Amino acid sequence: MESVACILCGSNNNHAVLSEKGRFGLNVRNVICKKCGLVYQNPRPSAEALRLEYASSTYHARYKKVELPSTERAKTEYYYCKHYVDFLRRYCDLSRGGTVLDIGCSTGGVLRRMSELGWKTLGIEPSHNYAEFAKIVHGLEVIEGMVEDIQLPKNTFDVIVATQVLEHLRDPIRSLNLLRASLKDNGSLLLSVPNILNPEGSYRDLFHDVHLFMFSPDTLRLILFIAGFDVVDYKCQDGHINMIAKKGTYINNPIMDAFLPADNWKVVRRKLWWYSQFDWLLVPLQKLKKKVLSFSLRQFTKSIITKLPGGDSFLQAIRHLVLRRG
């Protein structure tokens, strides 16, 4: 384990401890910087320890509930990735085609969807089993390894996707610099990270041993700005921040007050305290909201279609088509 300073403002030993425990009861110490409000793990595992963790089947068995990739898992990821592509579609003309890079591509859900739209695809995946699955089963081009260890071509990609990735990286700013260099001047970056201000699930499961950072919309915008990106838009949904950014200009020593409200760290800590006290109520409400929204849309659509002549046959044909495509 190693002790680290805040990567955003450089403050050292100017933090407050948020938690000493993480998911699965593991010893994970997370702190919040009193200057900029960034939440990060301190001390944290070494680079080699993390590399071995991501390459092992233990990580996937613990967090994805499956030790090895499967067709069923690939179907789930394929369907889940639809909302990433839909969000990207708002700001990019996906019909024109291009080249996309997916960092931490897993079984290739995003890459498969982009390939269906006529895009050239490339993935990076640290797990040998998942990289091989994406290559062999879905015929995707995937590089096995960590993004910070791979020499990426310059000015090549129209879109770079990194969902549920940035919180795992030891040096997110350096990694974002590498991605910026690989992105075309008019290219887009899509990020998705857990939202520390609006967590999903129980408070005792909030901090993970492999999550080195936890971001709010403000700290995520700032880290992108430091790395030379301009944020186009973002959306907070289901405990995550989905953010679109374009290439911007580098600015040395940015004025943090322009990004962060006064006493930002106290705001974050206060919200987490309330969540820790009332997650017994908030978590069931989150689940109820999801079920109501999902049920309402699904059942309303189904009720309309079944009333039409041949509606039941149409629904069966759609189910059959979806299963074949998955």
C-alpha cells in the first residue's frame, strides 16, 4: 500500500477520513480533500497489485458475479450499453461512421453496437479471459492490457469511450492526456463514473477496493479541464455521471474556484453522512423508482401492441429477433 496526495490540487495530508471499510467488508480507507473535494483511496494498492487484480478471475467473480465471460453476460452488457450509444448520439453524428476506441471493453457491448452502425472498432481490456471472449466470440479487435501501458496512435479516433474506468486508474489525468492525444481534433470522449453525490445501493457498498477515486460532477469536470478537455454536457442517472467532452486547450494551474463551490468538501461529506444514515430508506425508494419507470413504459407499450390485430404475433417475432441478435 502507498500513501498519495490529491491529484487535483496536490494537497497532502489535508483531508478528512470518510470511511475505513469498503464493499464486502474489506479494509478500504477513503478520504476527501479539504481543498477541492476529491474523494480518493489513501493509502491505496500498488500498480502491480492492481494489474494482477484486474487480470485475475477474482475481480470479475466478486464484482460481476461471474468468474468467466459467457454468452449470457455478453447479452446483458450489449443491452446495457445501448444507453451509452444513445447518449453519444445526441452530440455525434454516428451515421457518418468513423473509428471508436473503448477502454475496458469487457465482452464488447459498446463495440458491437458501434460496429452495427458501420464504425471501425478497437477495444482495450485488462482481463485475458474477457479480451479473448470479445475477440473469438464476437470477432472484435481487442488489445489486452492497461490503457496507461499501451502505445496508442496519435490523432486517430473519432470517439473514445471509457465507461466505469476512470475511477480505477492510478493517474486519471495522465491517462486522459494519452486519450486526448489519440483523439481527433473534432472527436468526442464519453465517460461514465459512479456519482459520489448520488450513490446507488447501500452505503456499506459505496467504496470498492478497486475504486481509487470517486467523483462528483464538479471534480470530474475539473479533472477533464486539467487534461485539456471541454465538457459538452453531462447526465446524472442511476448513481452514475455520464459526461461528453471535446478536445479543449491546456491551461496551467486552472482557478479551481471557477469549478468548485465554496467548501465543496463539506457539501460532499454532508450528503454522504445523510446517505449513510438513511440508506435503509433511500435504497428501497431507488429500486421502486426503477421498477415503476421500467414497468410503466414496458407495460404501456405492450398493452397498446396487444390490442392491435396480430399484436401478440408481432411481440413474439420481436423477442425472437432480439434473442438472435444477442
